[in-house]
Amino acid sequence: MKLFFILSFIIVAMICWCIVDYHLGRKSHLLKSKYTQYPPRKSDITLFTDGDSLYKDLFEHIKNSRKSVHVLFFIIKNDQISHEFLSLLGEKASQGVEVRLLIDYVGSSKLTKKKLTLLNEKGVKVVYSHKPKFPFLFYTLQARNHRKITVIDGIIGYLGGFNIGKEYIGQDPKLGFWRDFHLKLTGEGVTDLQTQFLTDWFDSTGEKDLKETRYFPEQVTGKSTQMFISTYGENLEKHFISFIQDAKYEIIICSPYFIPGKKILNELLSALSRGVKVKITVPMNKDHPLVKEASYPYFRPLLLAGCEIYQFYHGFYHAKMIMIDDDFCDIGTANFDKRSFYLNDEMNCLIYDKKLIGEIKQFVYTDFRRSQLLTYEKYQKRPFSQRIKEVFATLVSQFL
């Protein structure tokens, strides 16, 4: 009995510590946050929807780089394609190209110290973003840098949902084909991607390079109007609410994790009540525990209100996109979930090019045909074991 009380006390104490740590840590983090809404730019934009084509293009441009390669990824795995990517960075650094690699401490934790040491020896500057630290250890373990930015020679930029690993090119047998959205930009918008990378680099190293003109060459004017939004665990929810409120006839949401919270759920229900069509694409399968179960409590009121929910079965669906009335499209690193809204550092690109938006919409509709429409009848038939998981998933949904 005494042992039971001791264990109970320890568990309660740990829970209390986590709660206090989280709230104080978040308050401290937001006081230092650098939320930025960059100005409208004119860029040329290319959309990649599969890892093979993205990696081929990205690797080729890195091979041809002459001055600098700045890379930020949430995840770089310890597998063959990751080793190929890192070897390429090492090769360019050996040739005298400035190579900086910024990786999230938790997301890229599978990279070995030996691999990173070899990169350093070849001249690659490798730095961790968001190392967990005291006094808010629990909070800093949760608040991740989820951005994926690459800038080559200051004139070519990439941003989107892909990381580096074999699953992103469909080589994970459990997940199969991997659908994602990633953008390549040339033109004015690359300046903002470079600014964001150097801002994150400064946060991790203290090195001030934002005034170094060599990183900011003169940019050509592209054909597509776009605008970046950079968030630090706050403000993204406000933008998404604004998007939903502006919708007149259609909202399309694509996300691997649909855990929006009450505010956005209510806005979606309000949109449905005024006649706006809402269509959501999520994966049939899951790549993390409980994320699918955490989404189901939100599905019920949406289905009853007439929302169309498509479950993509042709592999795994990791695309992150919001489209409003064919007027603008948001593609970036943020998921439609609480972690992206309240914890992660994210960066999204708003696109206002009608032609490009139309092409993206046609692609999304093609994926609708590779999905199963979730009906309310099917929703009601989910097993009891899943319903139990949903209760627990709801309790921890902030951290999924």
C-alpha cells in the first residue's frame, strides 16, 4: 500500500510539473516569437506532388550550386536516400560552397553523431534547431521547428511538406506511395525564404547574417503573386479562421492530421450553415499513433452538417493545402492540427495565381477519386476499441 501511494504521488507530481512547465514555457516562447507576414511577391512557382520528382530536381540544383546551400528540414532519416542527400551536401562543402544544415533536434534524432561529425569534417555547418533545455524541458521537447526550407545560391527556394527519407519516395512498405505538396520558387519570394532561414539560423547559433548582401541577390519578377506567413506556435489559427470566414462557396482542406480544435470546427460548421461546400481529404492509414483517432470526434458534427470527407487510400496522404473559392490557395509546412497551431514553427505560402490554383484543384480532385468518401453510416459503425482510443486521443491531442 505504501508503494502504491509513493507511485501515485510521483505520477501526480509529474503531471503537475508537465502542466506548469508547458504553460510557463509557452508564455516564455511567445514573448520571443517572430511571427511574420511577408509582403506580397511575384515568383515563378513549380508544384511537386511526389518525392521522386522533388528529390531529382532538388539534388540536381544542389549539385549545380556555386555559392551557398542553406537547408532546413524537420526530419532527415538515417537511411540510404538520406545518406545520399547528406553526402551531396558534404561534396559541395568540399568544393568550397557554403553549406548550412539546420535540423530539428527531435525530428532528426535518428541521425547519428558519427554522420554529423563526418559532415562537419567536410565543411558542412550542422546545427540543431530547438534543442530541449531547462527550465522548460517538457515544453521545449514539444515545440518543434517544423519548417522545410531550402535556398540555393539565394535564387532558388523550396518549401513544403516533404522531409528527407525513404518513405517520402514510397519505399516504406507499410505506407506505400506518399502524396505530398512541395513548392519550388524563383523570383522575389526567394528573398523571404532566405530571410526565414537566416532568422532560424540566428535563433540557433546567434550568427547575424540578415544584412549580408551576398545572400540576397537581385531577384527577377515572377508571374505568380504569392505571400509567405511564418508562425511560431501562434497566429496561424487566426489566419485559417479568416480564410474560412471569407469563403463564399467552397473550402477544400487537405491534411494528414485533422485536429482543428473547437474554434476552427465552429467556423467550418458556420460556413456549412451558410451554404459553403466543405471538402476535406485525409489519409485512410496513419503514420503516427492516435492521430487518426483524434480526428474522428471532429468528423461527426461535420458529416451531419454536410461536409464531404475523403479518406485517401492510394498510399499515405501528407499534403497540406487549403483552397478558398478558387481565389487563393495555401500550401506550406503546417498541418490542420493543434500542434501546428499552438506548438510548431511553420511557414506557409499563399498563392493568388488563378491558373496555378486551377491546376492544383484539378490535382486534388484526382485524389478525391483515389479516396473513399466517409459516410455518417460508416462513421457510426466504427468498432468500440477505436471509440475508446478516441477518448484518450482527445485528451492528448495537443501533442500528437
